Amino acid sequence: MSAGTIAVVLVPDERGRISPYDLYELSTVSMVFGMPHTDLTDEPWYELRVVGPAPYGTHGLDALAGADTVVVPSVPDAVVEGRQELPPELVAAVRAAADAGARTVSMCSGAFALAAAGLLDGRRATLHRAYAAELAARHPRVTVDPSVLYTDEGRVLTGAGAAAGLDLCLHLVRKDLGAAVAGALADRLVVAPHRSGDRPQSVGAPLPAAAEADTLGPALQWALERLDEPLTVDRLARRARMSARTFHRRVREVHGTTPLQWLLEQRVARAQTLLEATDLPVERIGEQSGLGSAANLRRHFTRTVGVSPTAYRRSFTPSGPPSRAR
């Protein structure tokens, strides 16, 4: 069974042009879903359809009818500013795809298209914080959260755009094909294996100098290889040749979270992989992921993932996205 059909919808401006920002997000989607990463899984990879005007698009809006996932990248600034209306046929096609069971995803101001289709009503959604106030004012039934990287409401997901778009795409792969495949793909793309959606969009500080970032990266990679060991901030700071205070500040600058929270996220991700790929008992998974006892694993795993380790293992089937409603 295929991992699913992804239809990405490009929204041109009134002159039929696609902005460079939209093309950036299209390239992100294409890197993840359009390239045949078939060596990473026994399952066939995704089928990508690009819906939009030539030369960028290869399909019309009718391609949304059979898609498992519909992705809407950024819409033109004129739409955000109220100077251009979204094409009603596009809004209707997105709504019809969702009604037929397709998962719908937006990147940055693409949330305006999902909101226009009524798909965000009563749901939490995000987009780049620069557009949040306008979305909230125009669509008061949407709970707009401009502080996070992405939101996952089950069949509807929204992202902050730019680099967060890659985080969101990898999150979809993790949901569809599992943590091991998503981690291997992240390694191939030279990005962090997993950034949770609740990470902040803005960390409020400049990035560290290149030399300091170079010492931070190897220290965190060293930690990833030793998640089953006791790891303290002091120990990691010594590995990075920094004081504990400097290390804490640098991790927050680069990753938008504290060292201990970063460690917890990586350990939960390791537990997900072990639950998917092995039949180890929960007690052993707690030890190998560095979360300790089975009770501690259950507490942190349930809080982060939303289900217990046992339920996750029982329900996980690496055979593509949730089946479409028929």
C-alpha cells in the first residue's frame, strides 16, 4: 500500500504569478514527499501532485478529489491583506477533499485557505506570527496560536511556514510511516530528527556564532548516542566546552527549548522507534530510551504523544496515513 497521495495547491496572485516564498515551501514539500526515498521503508513512497498554473503545476483542481493529503502553502500577500479573494473554486475543492476524508495541511498563510473552507472553525491553528492577528480577526471561530511551530488536530494540521514547514512535513512522515523512517529521512536532509509542534516560533535571541554552534552540534549528537545513560546539563556542557549557564543559553537560542526538555523529546522519540520496531517490554524500552521505569516512560510518553506506550504500539501500523472516509 502506498504512503498516500499528496496534492500541494499553489495559489497564484491576480497576475497568475507564484511568489518565491511559495516556491520555497513547494521545494520543502517536494524534498520530503516528491523524492523517492524508497530505500528508507518497505512501503512505496508518497505520490506527489502539484496543483497550480504552469510551469509549476502539473494538475488541475480535480486532482484534489483523490488525494489522501492536501497541502496549501502560503497564499499571496494580497489575500492576507484583503486585496484579493481566494478563488471560490479552489476553496470549494479543498472543502470537498476534506469532506471526502482527505487530511488537510497548511503552511504559513495557507491557513487562510483552510479557514475560508471552514476547516479551522473550532480548531487550534498556527501560521507565521506576522499574519496571526489578521487571521484571528477575519475568522473569529479559529483559535489562532502564533507561538508554536505547528499544530496537529488530527485530520487538520497547520504550520508556521519557512523552516517549520520541514518540521511539519517530517511530522507527517512520522505519523504515516513511523519514527524510524522519519528519523532516517531527517538525517538525510541534515535536520533535527524531531522538533515538537509546541516549540516556539521565536526564541528571542540571535543565533550563536558559527564556532559556538560547531561545538554545540557535536555535543548534542554525542548525547543522542547515549540517551540510555544519565545525562545532565553539566555533563553536556563539559562536552561542549561551555559553562552550564552558557550551554543552557545556546541550546535555547538554537533549538528554542531547554537542554532537559530537548533530552526528553529525543528520549520519547527513541521510545517511539523502539515501540514500532521491536517487541521489547515497556520496562526495557524505558531503560533503553533513558526514561527509566515503565511508570516514568508512561507518564512522559503519554504527556508528549497523547496516548500510552501500549496504545501507541497496538494502534501503530506503518502503512500510510489514516484511511480516507468513504
